[in-house]
Amino acid sequence: MVTIPRLVIAAPASGSGKTTVATGLMAAFTRRGLAVSPHKVGPDYIDPGYHSLATGRAGRNLDAYMCGPELVAPLFAHGARGCDLAIVEGVMGLYDGASGKGELASTAHVAKLLQAPVVLVVDASSQSRSVAALVHGFASWDPEVRISGVILNKVGTDRHEMLLRDALGESGVPVMGVLRRAEQVATPSRHLGLVPVAERRGDAVAAVAAMGAQVSDGCDLDALMALARSAPRSPAGSGVWDPVAAVRGAVGGGGGCDAAVPLPGPARNRGSGARMPDGPEGGGPDGSGRGRPVVAVAGGPAFTFSYAEHGELLAAAGAEVVTFDPLRDVALPEGTRGLVIGGGFPEVYAPELSANEPLRKAVADLAAAGAPVAAECAGLLYLSRSLDGLPMCGVLDAEGRMSKRLTLGYREAVAITDSALAAVGTRLRGHEFHRTVLEPGAGSAPAWGMHLPERRVEGFVQQGVHASYLHTHWASAPGIARRFVERAAR
């Protein structure tokens, strides 16, 4: 395990200001010249985009439900390697975890797995002395969770600040920052949360800079850094996750992780597409030198939901990973042999996606040729016949539409059709997050059988296509990447 100064930024509840504080701290310490590793508890895709903007590094998720508690520390160490400081933004309230699973996947759970001190962000806008009772309750609830500081958010006046500080003076938890209400740090939201960075980059840059300035002015950065350095050495034997080792130790469609092999070199850019580092032995998926199949990964404003480890695993399995933008590019990257279309907001960009007829045809032709295509949520909708009445790629005989109902939550799933991603019987934990409906919701060969919150079948498998609403984290089953690339190489 890499030993690195680290902090977990938590809160009593959602909406307290975790993202503002965590992103602001990342920006403030980066501005001091530190290499800051950004992390987010849970399955959230949007906050890591702001973290990446603040630090210049890939924002990474730590999800003890989807990846398992045993992978949290190794994945953290993988992302934080070579950094001066790691900042982990929590999810929901400090002790809120997977429904019905106790502390599993909560911020508190991850903080304990990382043995990291916790800084509690409290929305103080409607309280004074009661803040001490709130902080005391959170600090004493679980003695294994080390709440070592408080940052007071949305403080109104100097007198309000004095009352809050006086109350907390007897709590034993020091105040490490006070932030006043500031409109310039606000980030716009819509039906699935914050608007992603890719959709408002100029405004997002300004917002992140404002967060950094506000946190620098209102927080004791030296005290916070000292607190981060007080974290003990991480659990012995936890190791560092490595995509090459994970792929080598995997079996098709599943597999475990042996984290002993050094990390490959950094990603590099060639032309307009971002391409990942060479795979095992610099050759084909098996190191034979037969060539590296191009796997195209959808990006741009419409498809912003992805985990950094997916591209790393594909590259480790022998693929040449190239990103493209379905809103802008009229063709798939040259030589594409496989296609990954993750989540995002196709409903927001449906007119533009529909208008790009050449790319829609290229995607349909690739799927018809039997190439492996992995599509999650937004990708599922993009492959459908239509979305809100607008033509999409027509790969799947289904139609999508916006809905008033939010589908949200962790899922347990088993592969019930053999596919380019998973063998029948492969078990995974995933996450659903959408306000759209696809009719029908499953094809004649469904992708998954779901076990939570109810038993049902979901998704589509046809030829090389695997399309589903389920978001998955491939680090939990690196055999997915190996199986996919082997299919692409044929």
C-alpha cells in the first residue's frame, strides 16, 4: 500500500457543501504546487469531473459495494501513486451506505478502510449552538471513524461565526474552516445532479477557481495538511491495484486481481484521440505481437460517465483505446474493432446525436458485422431505434423516452446470456441511475438477471452487442476487459 497523506471530506447529509469544499481543497493545494490525487466515494460520475479539473489528474471512484471492500485501498493506492496528498469526497451523509447493507459503501466505511481522518462539512445556515450537538453525535457514533475537524459552510455573519465557534469550542473537534455564502461557486444542476464539466468547461473552470479561492481564504490549509499527514500507515498487505496484473489474473467474464505487477507508463495522445498505454509485452492481448485491436470509447458532452480503470484495463488487455465524440465525429476511429459507449446525457443531446447520420450508420454497421459493442445506460439509448421520437442507431429494436420517475440504486446481477462481456453465470454488482425508460426493457436474449430491488431481466445481447442500463465497475471483474479485447482481436 502506498503511504500518502489523506483526508476524507464528509457531511451529515447531502447538500451540505462536500463538493464545494472537496473540490476547493483540491484546487487550493494544487495551486500550492502539490500533486493532489482526487477520489470520490460511491458510483458518482459527475463530481470526479470537477475534481479532475481542479487537480489535472483523473478523478477516481472508491465504491465498496461495486468493487468490494477489499479493492478500496488498492484502487486508492493506484490512483494516488506519486502524489503529495489525496482528498476523498464522501457520498450522502457520513454513515449512509447501500440500502439495507449497514455501513457498506458509506463514507464512514471507506474512511475506515483507508484509515483516513475525516473532516466534517456542516451547513450552519440555520443553526448556532446546536451545531455542537450535531458534531458530537457524528463524532461519537462510531469510534473507529476519526472525525478530526469541522468546516462550517454557509455562515452568515461575523456574529454567527462567533456563536458557532463558541459552541464547538467544547466539542473537542477543531474548526478548520469557515465559508460564507458565495454565489460564484455555485454549479448548475438538472435532473441527474450537477451539469458535467464537459458541458460547461469555461464556466466550470471559473467555478473551480472560485471554489479554490474561497477555500484558501476560509480554511486553515496548513492545519488540514498536518491532519492529512497524521494518517497512519495503511493496512499491511493491501497492495496497489494494477490493471496488467488484474487482466493476467482474470478469467473471461470475471476473475480476480493480483496487484503485484508495476503500473504501465502514462497515457499518450496521438492525433485527435486519446490513446492508452501499451498492453502486456507491447503486443496483442496475449503478448504475441499480433497487433493491437482499436477499441473506440465514446466521449464528449453526451457521454461523460466512465471510470478511468475501464480504459486502463482495456489497454492492459491489449487494446489500443481511442476516444471519439459522437456529437462531432462523423466516423469511428480508423480501424475500430470494438466499441464502448458509456453513460451520460443522450436525452439532452438527442437532436445533435440524431443529426449525425454518418456516425449512426457506422455504429450500426460495426454492430451488424459482429464486433463487440458494450453499451451502458446512455449507450443503450443511443443504440435504440429512437429516443424521444428522434432516430438513433437502430441497433436495438427498442424505443427510449424521458420519464418523470428516477431509477436509482445499487443492483445485484447475474449474466443470463453469453456475451462479449461476460459468460453465463457471471455475477456482478452494479448501479442504475436514469430518468429514461426503454420499451421493451429486455430483448429475447437479456443481458442480466437482477436480484435487487426485485427479480427481473434487463438489457440486450445480440451478436457482439451487450447493452444494458446497468453501470458496472470493471475493476471488480477484469475478465470483462480481457474477454472483450479477445473478441475484438478475432
